[in-house]
Amino acid sequence: MSVAATMPRFLEMERKYGSLIRGMRASRRTQASGPQKHGGARYSQFMTLRGGMSRLIDAPRDSLPAESVHLNTPITKLTRTHRGWCLEDRGGRRRVADAVVIASPARHAAPMLRRLDPRLADQLASIEYASCAVVSLAFRRDQIKAPLNAFGFVVPHVERRFILSCSFSSEKYEGRAPGDTVLMRVFIGGAMQQSLLRMPDEQLLELAHWEVADLLDIDGDPIMRHLTRQLHAMPQYHVGHTRRIAEITERLDAHPTLALAGSSLTGVGVPGCIASGKQAAARVLAGLHQSTPTPPTTMSSRPPSPPSLSPPSNARVVSP
């Protein structure tokens, strides 16, 4: 994996201080010598939405006009026209838009852009993805003998275990389980153990239970268990990923009203996806202003109007 793409802060610390340990110590000294804040909210390193992460999707959906959202409408082709952009879906229906933001995984974006820019499509198609299974297990707190003095654990491949990690969801976030129970999520598969995902659901559930029971000294069966398969969900930032993204960005310069966003590019976490979405929106907004012709200047007694930061009046938004 590319350190520059996955953990750029660590790479910067190593270059600046010579090692991560010295960099961490320097960071702590800087924080200790800084102004002490009193009052206000105290935020943990781990935060989420009280009603679940689906609320992050529900909020913008509910704020948009119903006719502007088209579900189960995969776009297969994107072409440039004199009117802007033409989007064609699998059923052959076409829609025209002034600007387009493609926020799909790279493996779906590549076919859309094949006719527009084959090299750009090739770069997107070369981004590999890994899959995993997420097993949620709940136990009574008195079933677990090991101390839960952490938010979870990661399992190195050298340990030859059959799970990638385990997150103690109820320890990280409030309201995820009653006080006398523990909810945990177990991750199986990934790039190193893809073959495990060929197992049936029941075997994956048993495998997750067996592993955490052994590692955390858990007695008895879980009081709840649930399995979700996340197929091709994790983009792999291999060495050279930053160069690939630089070339993708350069090729997009020819299309100011077209932008890409999402975890395939510069951030696998939710904050990274939100940041890329904001950057994409700013990019196409600037492109729309550039493409809007400026009216000729005429003599008028009226004072000039202040500049507007909103999209041009003829802008249309399409959610493929």
C-alpha cells in the first residue's frame, strides 16, 4: 500500500523528524504548550450519527425535490454535447446536464468515461478493490472475560487468524446496545484473505464467533448475530496511487464542468469522501461560471449588482 496515499501525516512526520516516535513526541509537546481550552464540547476521536450512518444519505435526499432523484438508474455512457453533458442510462434514456459529478466507485466510473477519454477510463479501471464480510455479534457483558479497555483491535496477517479486526461498537458510541450487553463488529476477508468470502453465510457467522470467543475468552453463544457482505467496497491505494490521481486530475482539466469524487481517489473514510465531494462541487461551480457568457457592458444609472456565488440560472442538476 502507498503510505503517501493512505497515511500522508505519518509520512510527513517521518520526513520531518526522522521517525514516527519523534514526530509523535513533538506533536504532544506542541499540544501541551498550546493554549488550554476551557468550556465547550468535548469530542472523542470516534464520532457517528445518533440514528446511524444512513442519516447522512437521508438528509440530502429529503432536502431535494423528489423528481430530481433517480434510483436504480445506472448510467452507462457520458458524452459531451453543445448543450453540456448527455447521460445515457442502461435503458437507453438520455438526460442533459450542464455539469456532472461522478461519485461512483472507479470501476463504475471507468465505463461511463470510456468514449470521452480512454486514458482517463484506463486509470480509473486500474484501481483495485477488495471485499469483506462484516459480522455483528452481541453478547451479555458477563459472558466476556477479557477486559474491554479499548475500542477494538486489529489482527496482523502474521498471526494467521481468520479475521481482520474487531470493533467494539457499543464501547465506541453511545446508544448502540443496552448497558449490560456488548455489540461488536468482526471483519473477515480483505485483500489478503479473499477466499474466505466463498464460505456460506452460516460458516462466516460461526467463524467470527469462534475467533472472538478465543481471543476475548467469551462463554456461550451470541444473543444476536448478523452478516453483511461488502463486495468490492474497499479501494486499494497501491504504491503509485498518488501519481495515478495526479494524472486523473490533469486529464480532467480539459473538462471544467466534470468532476470525480469518492473513496476511489483520496480518502477511504467518511471525512475524506465529504471533502472530495465539496471539492468536486466547487470545481463544477467554477466551471459553470467560466462557461456562462458575460453580457456586454452598457451605460446605466443603476449601481452594479454584487457578484453572485450561486450557479447560473440555466444550471440543471442530475443525480444519475
